[in-house]
Amino acid sequence: MNAMELKQLSHLYKNGRGVREVDLAVETGEVFGFLGPNGAGKTTLIRTVLGLLRPTAGEGRVLGLDIARQNRELRRGVGYLPSDPALYDFLTGQQNLDFALAVRGVRDRSRARALAERLDVDLKRRLKTLSRGNKQKVSILIALAHDPELLILDEPTSGLDPLMQEAFQDLVREEQGRGKTVFMSSHVLGEVEVLADRVGIIRDGRMVTVDHVDHLKKTRVKYVSCEFKSDRPDLEKVAGIRNLSLDGRKAQFTFVGDLDPLLGALAGHGLADLTVADPPLEEVFRSFYEEGSGQA
């Protein structure tokens, strides 16, 4: 059984924006990265999946439960970290944690104590006195403390320092090792790159691709560096070449598309050196937003 299955799922606001006809299956036990800029529909989709917004079309199941009719039941098995957590600033971190666990009916606090130590969370101070990063650690703790089957994390490392980001990444890997599923929205593409098995990219409310990270990097964009023995060809006219940088007989650029036409354009011009490399996920992501979209 997949942890999440969405079929033609839509939620449209009165202004016509929202998410449209999303098809997505998130496998049990995987870390799934969910990418898109502000306003692309990430939070709307997450809130619809959790039953906090009602679908205007389509259907979805999370942990085998219908998102529209069984949303209360499904949230029991989900740990949700919103991009802007709404905690009680006048309470301490411990009081916020105790309240969240009491609402869920969790009596065993051993996991919460272990996670608090792991994340170095200060639970004694009132939330309003904590820095943004320390508030975020309390929010992460609350999302994980009841040992959910599915973690839905919206910008989880926002405000965390680099060392705590590494600790969080280790924690995600361990949760996956325990068979848990992680659905993670993030602007930190390097973080998604090292954690996610697959990524989905959303643009203007529609999913534009879902694929394995390695496959996306190999097939979508290439970094190309070449040097010619004599005069170089007119690379400005070659379709798919972007960010072209020329230095005498040397050229560097990114390339999107089928490599055959590119190699054909380079052939016969006395290549002295040619390097074709996979890009970081950031370049892959950018290519989807530059290509055919003046709205992103």
C-alpha cells in the first residue's frame, strides 16, 4: 500500500488559483521531496491532503484513508510540521509538547524525551522568548513525538543552524530506516538532493514532473565544458544551450534536451576536450521553471 495516493486532486480558491488535477503516489518508506517556489501550490496541496481544505475535484488517500471523509482518523498517523507553526507563545516548550501529546492521547513520553535531547531543545522557556531556530526545534519535536507513520514536513529546517540541519537530516534517515514515510517540502534543494529518493516539482498548481533525483539530474540538464583545436562553432544558434560563457577556444554552458543534436553541432570542429557532467538539483529545478513559463 502506498502511503499517499492522489488522483486528479484539485483545490481551487475563488480567484482560480490553487492546485489542479494532481496525480501522485508516494511509496511507503520513501523520502519524497516536494519542490516549488512560493505560490506554486505546495502548502495548498499539503493542507488538502490533510483534510484541512476540502478537494474541489478528484480524490486522495493517505495511509489508506480517504482525505475527505476520514481526515480525522488519518491525522492520527501523521506528523505535520507547517511552514509557519502555530504554537502557544505564552506557554513553555514543555507545555506545548504536553498539550500536543495529551490531545493525541499519548502517555509514554520516553520518545519525546529522547528526541528533545537529540535536537537539543530548550523546553523550559516560554516560546515567545526563543529564537526562530529554537522555536523550529520545538515544532519538529511535536511533529515527531507521537511516532507517526507519515511525516509531512513543510520547510522543516527553516531557521536551523547548519549543525542542527545535519542533525535533522540524520533523524530523517533514521526514521526512514524504521520504515516511516517522509513527505518533505523545502527550498533547500541541496537538502532534498541528499535525503529524497524521488522529487515532485509543482508549477502554477500543476505537477510538472515526478522522478528519481539521480534520473532527473542525468536526463534533464547537463553542464558542458569544451575546448576546440581551432575556431569554435557558432554555439549561440544551438537549441538547448543556456548560460553560455566563451573564452577564446573554450566554451562552458548548461544544456537542456537530447544530446545528439549538441554532439552533432560540436562534431567536425576539432574538439580538444569535452566534459559533460550532471548538475546539482538546483539547476534541474530552475530548468523546469524557465522552460515554457513566464509566470514562475
